[in-house]
Amino acid sequence: MNLARFISNRILSSDDKGRISRPIVRIATIGIAIGVALMIISVAIVKGFQYEIREKVIGFGSHFQVVSNERNYSQDSKRLLYSEEVFQKLKNTPGVRHVQTFATKPGILETDEALQGIVIKGVDHQFDWTFLRSMMKEGEILSDSSERYDILISEYIANRLKLSLGKKVSLYFFNEEADPRQRNFTIRGIYNTGLEDFDKQFVFIDLSHVQRLAGWGIRLEAQADTQCVAGMIPVGAYAFGGSGSYDYEWSDPSWDGEGPHFLITDKDTSIWVVATDNGGTIPDTSWIHINYLDDESTEPCRPYEITIESPDSDSKYIGGYEILIESYDRLMDTDDALFGQLTADFLQTQKITDRNPEIFAWLEMLDINVVIIILLMIIISVVNMTSALLILILERQNMIGTLKALGIRNNTVMQIFLRNAAAIIGKGVIYGNFIGIGYILLQKKFKLIRLNPANYYVDSVPVLFDWQQIILLNAIVLVICIAFMIIPAQYVSRISPIKSIRFS
């Protein structure tokens, strides 16, 4: 039988009501329990707070944005030609969970009550609505709205402009030439994330509206008169967007410019016109189809109908690609992988931490607070246990002297008291876990402590329950506290058997 363990168990199981060490040991146990509970709660709150804020910021801008290599950290997207090849590269990069296209532009919302400067974010059917759907207060997210003028605004903007679900609002959009364009949108949904700096900026509309209003591509509008004049049909075309300086190429090489030109025909005819600019924009082509209603006649001015096909090149341009990854912890690894994928495409990758450095620097500083709290709690626990262990040793000097007189070595006697200290520390750790984990579960379920979202970005104290962190924290406390008990346990070697037995 292990002698140190036997004697330690007898001491722990003995009735110590009359001993002065009893209240001291209880104080030490309570101190360790409170310290461990505070450490667990602090880590859970800080990690929960970091997670909540980080996920909200990522919800607005994803983990990565791949944009034009023209350095630009503003909210005014530079046009980028969409590439399916690049899209697939990004999608197949290890660690990437989702890829979507987007564009942002500055704008103004106007009502009879007030004006509000905003950031317009255009998204398409590929957009991941998981985050915003969970933040909806009224209405619904945008879906299949490319042909409808629907808009998603925040509760902050709705309150400030006195807007409600289903109302129309004027949206002013500014293109590269600062030329304001106005469109009326219907409020389809209202969200509230608690991040006021973002809520008072962002509104969401369909990407197709941003593409058209920004004028990134060329929009060619062909026209043909519905009435024949002297056997000729007047036709013409007018281009918008791009650089603003256009060349027109017609199917009839003798025609030049936007027109009007005069078509002479007595049968069904189709003509085309291509508009190009001097800015390298993708050309746009329009078709004019003239179909006579009476095919038996050859009279050129007999009744006819006109069909015009005018696809535009706006849809070929985006503001960039947004990338969501599997785990934020692999942000740097994924950044390196994306850089390798895009080396030959002359694009730049912007991490969410680069676009919002002040927020993420602040979140990282919270880790320092946790470290300070843990260090203070460990120091307090060590001091409490040192005092308790010294009192235990002093109180049992005669027992120590007797054991030494019987030939028991100092190391064995030290083990007896180290086991006692470990038992006290272990009990305190168990109680601390019960208190700390209990609070975390109650706060997570019932949100006992509320916060002001205007100051803290969340409406209640957030907690993140992580078994690995709790186990690691317990291991650190146990190892450090027990290791430091070796120092006061050394006092055993100074106790003389003769003196301790003589005065017992």
C-alpha cells in the first residue's frame, strides 16, 4: 500500500471540526471555485462576443472579397468582367464553402421626411441569405427580384426615414461621373443586426439594378419607326453606359453613326447594329426584325410589325466575388490558397480583417483581458492554497515529527500534504466548473443579462460553450496550482522530529 496515499486519505476523511485549518481550507476551496468559475465565464463571454461580432461583420462582407487589382477599400466597387473560369477556381479552392458575386455603390435614400446616405449592395440569386434571414424583423429576404424593384433596409434606416414594409422609397444612385440616377423601390424586408455602423449604411437590392444604373456595360437601344415614309423605314440606335464615346457598326456597311438611317425593303428583314466604346467595354449588339403582315404584297409601306432584341453587356460586369470559408480559424491558410489560384488573373484578395481592421483589432484586444483575468485568478488561487497548506503543515507538526522519527523520508511526508492540496484544489475546480458551466447554460438559454445594442452590438451577454477550452482551462489551473504547492510543502523538511515531539 502507498503510505503517502493512505495517510493523506485518513487526514482528508478525519473529523477536523476542532482544527483551525478547517475555515482556512474552506476559504481556499471557495476561492479556487470562484476563480475557476470566473475564468470559465470570462473565456465563454469573450469568445462568444468575438464570435457574434465577427459573424455579423462577415455576414455583411464575407470572409474574402476578390476585386479588381485597382486598389480600392471604399464601398464604391470598380467594375470587373465576370469570369466563369475564375468563379470555378474560387469555388474549388480548399476551405471555400460558398462563392457569390456582388457590387456596392454609394447612394441616397429620400423620403418626404429626410435623406439618408447609404451603401447599396447588389446581390444575385447565388447570395447566401443565412445571416440576414436570421436578422429579419419584418418581411422577407430578396428572391427572384431581378425584374422587380424590391429593397431590403435596416430597422435603423426605417425608423429614421419613417418607412414601413411595402412602402416605396426613392433611391438615388451615383455612377462614375457622379451623375445621379433615381429609381423607386418597394421595401420588401427590414432587418436589424445590432451593428449600428453597418445597419445605418447597407441596403440590399438585386445585382441587375446596380449593373444597369452603374453603366458598367454598354446598353444599346435600337429603334425603328412603325410607319413607312416614301418607301423607307427610319431606324436608329442609341447607346448608354461604358465610357460614353461610341462607334456604331451596322449590318449595312454604308450606314455610319446612330442614325436615323433609312431602310428600303419590301420583305421580312433583320438588321443588326453593334456599339463599341474607347474604354475596352464589351460591345453590345441589337437586332431589329421587320415582319410584314401581308406576304403576298410587295408594297414596301404595307403594314408590318417590329421586334427588337436589345441584350446589354451590363450583366457581364460585377463588383467582385465574395467568398465564405469553412472556418474563420483557417483565414490565413485560405488567403494563401486564393492568392495561388489568382496569380495569373491580376485580381486582388481582400480579407475581412483588412477591410475592417479597427473592429478586428478591438476583438483581438479582448484576448488580453482574458489572459489578465486568468493570471489574476491563478495567482489568487495559488496564494490561497499556499496559506492553507502552510497552516495544514503547522497544525500537524507533531504528526510530521512522529513520522520522521519512524524513519519516513521528507519526500514521502511532502507527498502526503501535496495530495491533500491536490484534493482541495480538485474540489474547488469541480465546484467552479459547476458554477461556471451552469451560468453559461442559463445565459445561453434565458439571456439573463441584457445589454444595450447601441453600445455593445448585441442585446444580451453572448456566451460560447467550448468543451475543449474548458478542459484546457481546468488542466492549466490544476497543473499550475499543484506545481506551486511544492514550494510551501518544502517546509516539511525544516520540521525537527525532536522539537515537534518534545512540545506535542
